[in-house]
Amino acid sequence: MGSTIIAVLGTLAGAALATLTQHAADRASRRERHRQEVTAAVIALLEAVLRYREDYWLMIARLRDGGHDTLEQVAVRYRLRTEITVARDRLALTARGSHLVELGEKAAWAAIELSDIPLDPATDGGFSPATETALAAARERSRDAHTALRQAGSTYLMSRQH
């Protein structure tokens, strides 16, 4: 009888250990998937912000040179802005509760708000001093916000590696 009880207890202990091991493996797998999703979301937002900023500064260069935007160029800028919104939303849903969401918002809005700068007509390859000052300040804000998100994303991801 004693050997039967020991055998049953051994079987139960083995099953319990297997269950605990499986739960630990599942949790580790979920954490790794989440880390990968956050990584992808941060990268997508950083890329979307960069594409938008690049398009914006190319527009500024065209305007300084006396050119104008075509309807297609304007449409591209709106699509790029939408890409920022999609990437920002993805980060907010994936990394909710983390500081990355706040920094993602700042990076996204620092880029999007470039288009809020009133542009006077360009003459002699530039805008008025006030407009040029506003552009320079906005460029720095958008760079700083981008850098802050990149650095925080790197820190977040490195702190969650195995």
C-alpha cells in the first residue's frame, strides 16, 4: 500500500512539475512575443516619422527654390501623416502603460506639427527670418523627440532581453 501511495504521489508531483514548466515556458514565450511586437511598433513609428519629416523638408527645399507642391505631393504627405497615426496607434496598443507611448506621441506630433508652421512666400532662396527661425526650432523639436523615442525604445527593449 505504501509503495502505491508513493507511486501516486510521484506521478502527481511529476504532473505538477510538468504543468509548472509548461506555464513558465508559455509566459516566457508571451513575453518574447510582446517584446517583438513592441520592437516592431517602435521601429514602425520611428520610420513613419522619418518619412514624413523627409517629405516635409523636401517640400521646404522646393518652396525655397520657388517651386510648388503638386496635388500628388500633397496626397503623399497626407498618406505619410496617416502612416504616423497608424504607427502611433499600434505603439499605444502594444506598449500601453509604458513611457514609450508618451514619447511616441511626442515624436509623432513634433513631426506632424511641422505642417502647422505658417510659410510666407520664399524669396532669394529663403523665407522671412521669423519663418526660418520657426522652421529651425521645429526641426530641433522633431529631432529631439525622435531621438528620445529611439533611446527609450532601446532601453526598454534591452531591459527585457533574456
